[in-house]
Amino acid sequence: MELNKYKLVVFGCSFTFGHGLPDCLDVNEKGPGTLPSKMAWSNHLQTFGKFHSLDNKGIPGASNKIILNEIVNYDFNEPTIVIVLWSNFERKTIFKEYKPYNARLSIGGNFSDHKLHMMPAFIYKDHMPEDFWRGFTPEQKDNYARLIHQWYTDYHYDHDCVYENTVLINYAHAYMKSKGVTDFHLINKHSINKYKNVFNNMKIDTLQAKTFHHMKDFHIDDGLDKQRHTRPHPGVKSQVHFAKNIMKWFFK
């Protein structure tokens, strides 16, 4: 495959966007910058593969349903190779109505009336950067945290989570295949956990997917984001390391 004839488009969450890299931090050095990092793994992958152009569509905080929404609303109008780094399977987004939107501008806690977005970390209000709570009063933050806690306590099951996300990933692949796009998929092993057989039994035969170990294959150093309760995002060395692995896994 002559990669220089292709545009590279990447979809994902903050691990794709480049949150925590020197050029992708907010003024408090906690949240992401406003634009994708030029030091992210996708930029190194473009260099290694000699792709003629790159479009980083990573969205900090995105669920896989939000990532899928970005994919189906993308204009694939030239020979394109897509890499999707799928997010944490536990993130949950419920759309109340269909409305194409730029999720990057409204990914925080104060969502518009057409979607509800839930991440386990929202349960612990101080775990999330303040930017995710923009527009919330203290009472609203408490109510939202209780809602998220109730959802994950009463309705979240690991098996169902893997089942639902496998259907979503299969659809993303089928959609891009119908558009003539060559697509590759990256899935963190911890997202599938003990239910890898569910994923393997359900995935479409033509789906080219790699499950990887986050701490061995990607996160070998820390970014600069100052998280109070979680480890920082992958750092500068990690981006190069991950890009080299992607080249080995998909383009050797």
C-alpha cells in the first residue's frame, strides 16, 4: 500500500487529541488545549507512513458513540485511511434526538438538550477538570453526580458494555467500508477485559482490529497535565512509541 497517496484521518478521545502534551494544555495545565496536539501519535504516524495529509478528529472526553457520530458525519471525499483509537467502553452517551454537532465544543458536563453524556469519573466531582463542569451550579453538580452513580450502579454490566460497543465498532467499520475507506481499529485490552470472546465472536470478519496493552504499547511516560486523582495522559515519548507500534501492527 502506497501510503503517500492517502489522507490519514484519526478518531478517538483525549488519547488521540493529545491532551497533556506541551502544546495541548489549558491555562490551568489540567484540561486539554483548544486544538489537537501537533506532537500526538497521529502526527508521528503521518511522518512514518508519509501520508500526504492528516486530520485529527480526537475529542477529549468522548464516548465511543460520540466517536461514531464524528465518523458518520465526516466527509470522506478522497482516498483515506482511518485509524480509530476507541475510548473507554464504560463511557455512555444517550442521544435524545438526532442532531449533527461538533462534540468537541460541548463535551463537558453542561450538555445541550439532545444528549446525556456519562463517564464514571463524573461520580467524583473533583476528579474532572473544571472545564467539564462549565455552567453547573454546586447543586447541579451534586445532582448530576447522583444521576451518574445511579446509572452505573443499577444499569451498567460489563458484558452488555462489551456487546454494545462491539456492535458500534462493527457498524463504524461497515459504514466506512461502504464509503471506500480503509479503516483500522485500536482497542485497549482493559475495555474488553474477560469478555474478549464476546468481541471475537461478534466482530465482522473484515474488521482489522488490534487490542493493545496501554502501559506497554502506549503509555511509557507521562504528559504534563496535572490530574488530582488520575495519572496524566501519555507523554511525548509515548506518542512516538505508539506510532511505531501502529506502523508495525497495520503497515509492516
